[in-house]
Amino acid sequence: MKISVLINNYNYEKYVCDAVKSVLQQSLLPDEIIVVDDGSSDDSVFRLKQKFGAESRVKVISKENNGQLSSFNTGYQIARGDLIFFLDSDDLYKKRYIEKAVSFYDSHDECDFLYCAHRNFGLSDTLIRDYENDKDLGFSVIAAARIKIWIGGPTSTISMRKFILDRFMPIPLESDWRIRADDCLVLGSSFARAHKFFLAEPMVLYRVHVGNNFFRKILSDHHKYDYNIKRNILKSYFTKTLGYDPDALLDKLYEEFASTKDVRTPKEFKKYQKIIMRSNRTWLWKCKMFLKLYSFH
């Protein structure tokens, strides 16, 4: 499999070269590293070209400042890999990350999307791990379409097969997602029918610094409102673009629930319970679905 790493950068000249270096030091090198600079006003592009100008694997793309989703769109359209890895320019890969991820894809043919545990460093030293062991997370089309469930991790922990990206990229909602565009990758891949998995080993270092947009920050009610509106617009876009009938999707609810058997928890059960209760189906249908879910539970 050919491997592409997409790095998005905006005014992180003091970090971006270290991010690229962490990819070039991988035990399994990618075929290409695409650094998309989103109109930085600092010396990011100069430093990148000065340090990696002779490195054939590294492509530095400069463009106007239009935000993170715009950078994802640009990188995706250039990428030629079968597997696409993402990396924020202030984060780092551990040395064997790509090797371990590729090995996981090789041994799990059904894996379309993989995200891994990560460790915060800098102003915080914390292990972030959703599960103690590797997990098959199943499918999440209905969960995403009905209640916008987010199954994934931060940008730098995400990789997926390119054919999944081909189903929903590029996304035209760039002005809505100048930041926090990992939502587009996570929700888009769910709508694109990606079979998702979790890698429990922390293979990414997430840098915590004063410039982080959201880490441990209290968000205003205005921001929360705006964010939820944007997520609704994004959901509507994916639903229409991929041709889903949200109501008809409910006919496959049990099959999707069954696919999450590896992470069957009360929380997972309540998620699908909520979907059933919020549906406009008859009480008879709801009761039958509850019985089917309980029998699996």
C-alpha cells in the first residue's frame, strides 16, 4: 500500500519542522508527506523549504488562508496514497506509529478507519486512551445521521483508506470549519460507511500549549450554539451528498448495533436506545427494536 501523510499548518513555524521530522524518522517511511501551509504570516514556508527542500518525499504546498478544512481538501486532492494519515503541525508521531498502523490494516482487511490512543505533552502529561485494548468499533452511519455521534480522535490520531475519503471529500463547507475540522473527517467517515477500529497503544504525541484552541478552555454559550448549528449543516450535507434517507436508515439499526459488539457497554446501548426513542416509527416498531437490542445486550 502507498502511504500519504497530510500535515496542515498555520503559523506554527516553531513546531512544523519537528512534525515533519517525526514522520521522516518513522520505522516505516511514507511514500509522501504533503505539508499544506494555510497562508501563514510567519516563516513556516521558508523554514520548511530550507530544511526539507532536498527531501523528495516532502511536498510543501502554499495557499491562501482559508482554514483547516480547506487544508484537508487541498491535501486530499494531491494525495496518491492508499492509506492517508493526518497530522497537525504542532503534534508528533512516535517512531513506529506508521509501521504499527499499516500492520493493523494488513491484519484487519475490514478496517477502513483507525485512530489511536495519544499522550499529551507540553503543558500537560496525560495518556488519552478510550479503551484499554484494541477494539473493533463497527459501523456508525445511523449513529452519525440520527444523533451526530463522534467516533474517532483528534486529527493527528486519524488514518483511513483513501477510498473512504473519496466518498465524502472534498467538502465545500470551508468557511464553517476553519478550525476543528477533525469533525469533518470523523463524521464524514462514519457517513461513508467506514468500519472503524481503535488502536490502544499511544502512538501520537499531542502538544498542549498556549495556542491550543480548545484544550481545557471553557466555551461560551454562543460558541456552543454556533458549533451545533455547523454540525447540523455538516450532517445535512453528508446525508444529501451520500444519498441517505435518514428514516429508511432505521431499518438497518439492529445490524449497526450488532457491528459494535466489541465495545458493547451500557453507554453504547443507551446510544441506540436514544435513536429508537427519537424516531418517528410506531410504538410497536420501537418495542420490537428494544427487544432485539435487549436480547443482544
